[in-house]
Amino acid sequence: MGNAWWNLTLRFLLELAALLGLGMAGWSLSDGAWRWVLAIALPLAAAAAWGTFAVLNDPSRSGRAPVPVPGAVRLAL
């Protein structure tokens, strides 16, 4: 297995940091009730997009892609 566990752990932590950053951005973009809506909706939308669009036959996933896209498009997401 080698360093695969380390790479997957780092990838997971980076994804969590990105979602946290989106939540913090949503919180700071508005005031009042919209603050809560954006702080929750932005990370949820990003997680949904990240889970929906996948590189076909990605070895770190199940191999099935709900919406297959090239690697550059996935990276841009």
C-alpha cells in the first residue's frame, strides 16, 4: 500500500479545509439570516458538485462516475 493512506488522508483534509473555507466565505458575505443560508449552502453545493462530477475510472473512487468529466474539469471544480 505504501504511502497511499497518507495521500488519501491529505486529500481528505484538503477537501475539508476547502469546505470550511466556503462556509466561512458564505458567513462573511452577508448579514442576518442570509449569513446562515450562505454558510450552509455554499459548502453543500460544492460537496454535491464534487461528488457528482468525477473522472471516469478514477482509482481512488468506486470507478463509476455519475457524470464523467476530464481531469482538468474536475480539478477546476
